[in-house]
Amino acid sequence: MPRWASLSLSYLLTACAGADAGAPTGLSHGTVPTTLSAGDDVSSGTGTSGQIETTGAVVESTSGTSSTGGTTGPSSTGEVGSSGEPLPLAMKCTYPASPPGPLELKVAKGSGVQLKFTAVGLPDPSLVQSARLRFTSFDADHPGEEGVIAVNGGAAMDLPAALAWENLDHATAVLLPAGTIAGDNLIAFGAGSFVDGSFYRISQVALELEAQVEACPALPMGPPISVQIGYADAVYSKHHNWVLRCDYDEGYAFTAKGDQAMLDCSDQYAPDGTRRGTATFTFVDLPAANYKVSIKSRHSANRNPLGALFVVAGEGKRVPQLEGDMVVDVWGDKQLAGTVDVVLDSDMEGASDSVTWVRIDPV
């Protein structure tokens, strides 16, 4: 039997188009358990938020290493499979569903029409430790009534919905306690119980597994696009030296050492007097291209006189921050691909540096 345990974050894939009519399979209302590991944000099907933000598909191994392109290099766990060979460590893999989308459902209550997606090439369930369904819905705004989801003809689950999602796209993750099957897996979205019928669109459907496989499927990369990551989504070292200020313009982060706690919205500011630390913005699965790197920050007269040091894929350049207020600076152009870190390195000097967001645009 598969071991369904903790679930993981990461996601990027293409989604789906074209509706297929047919009799519903196993579409009776049910709910989705919401037991999950700390840090996960997963919709339960009751209208609570399951929104996630990602810039690409990331494949990680439980050994703490990661790579892009859909695969990592696992090592043996000491467990032995049916062939007698040692099993690899579990990896987090994304299996995109097709056809390309989005697909739209506009039907009366009780309709048997379904939106059908297929994810192919899944491993034997004995190798799978956890699974979830990821997708983006549009206009899913009737909690408990919008629609239902059935995976491989199993018991139906409520389509996650919330009043606030009216006429909006919403990225959602749903736990699959019943698991997946080996090979092709069918994901069907059907009508709900809302008296006026169901209307919604579904796109970017995929199954995300943590499985003991040798490699994840290679994920296709589309054309390069613009991606922006805000200060709230950066990863900070020496977080106690950073003030995250949320009440000014778009907000910003800056290194400090004085009495700035009243400005901090992270509740982690406890300065050690050095004003040192780093803020890392990670862009994943970037198609190879030349990108313009731009940075917005709060300029002021007490910033680092040498300029803030931003390191893009290992190349550092200084960005002056002494004049102006909320300013967008251009770091420059650089050829980028795959997973790329942009680091505001405030470990170099004990001076104040600032950042609101980092943005890359293909040029």
C-alpha cells in the first residue's frame, strides 16, 4: 500500500483545453481531508484559500538537493523493490495533464458533462508517498456548490471555491488521500449543486507526487516571460536584522540596527547591531534567454554609500540608493536559464540596503 504522508510545494506546468461530454463517474459529493505538513497551503474544498505562487516547476529530493528540468539524482534508501534492487530516495515530481487548456464548463445543475484531463506515465502507487492535484480555476465562487472533482473515477470531491474568487483565476492544490494509479490518470471536473448551474474554467492541471523514482519526467519550457518576486517572498539570512515594512507604497525590506520595530510587519526584527544579512529571490525554470534585471527599492540619504550589492547568477553589481524615494533601478542585462538566484548581499558592509521587488524581463 502507498504511504500517504506529508505534502510538498512546487508547481509549474501547462494546462488544458476542450470539453468532453459523457456520463459522470463516481460524482457524488465528498470532502477532502486537510491534514498536511507545516508550511503547506492547500485548499480543502470548503472555500478556504489554497492560493500558491510559483514561477516554475521545481523538482526536489528529500536529501535537500534540487534541480530544474524535472529530475534530481536520488540515492538509495536501503529499501528494496520488487525487483530486488534498492529503492531511491523519494523525489517531488510534477506530471502535467493534457489537452492544453483552459476548458470551460457551463451546464445546468445535474448535468453529466465533464471536463476531462489526463496525466500520463505515473509510477506504481507502491512507490508513491504522497500526491496532490494542482490546477487553476476561474470564477469558482460558490463554496460547496460550484462543482466536483473525481480522479480515476473515485469518490467525488467538492471543487474548492470562495466568494472572493468571482471572475478571478485561483491556483489551487487538493490533497489526494486515495492516491493515483500507475500509468494514465483521469481527472474529471463536473457540475455542482448550485441551483443556477455551474460555470467555471479549469487550466494548468497536474498531479504532483512524492515518489521513489529514479527521475522525474522532463517538463516542457515555454517562451521566456516576465517574472517579478516581491520582498515578502524573498528568503532572508539573519532575518533579525531586516525590517519588512508593509505600510509604505508597495512595501520594502531594509537592513537596520536601531529602534525600528514599530515599522516591521514580520515580527522577526531583533537587531544585533551589524545591519548584515542577505535577501535571496529565486527564479525557477527560466527558459534560456537574455533578461533585463530591474529592482525597486526605497532610496534614502542613510543608505549604503557604496550602493546595494545585487548578485545575479553569481555576478555582482552595485545599485546606488542614496537619492530619491521609491525608485526602480535597472541592474542590467544577463543571459539566464534554469534556476537563478538574485541576492541582495548586505553581508559585505554594515550599512543599510533596501529592496521592494526584483523583476526580470526577456529582451
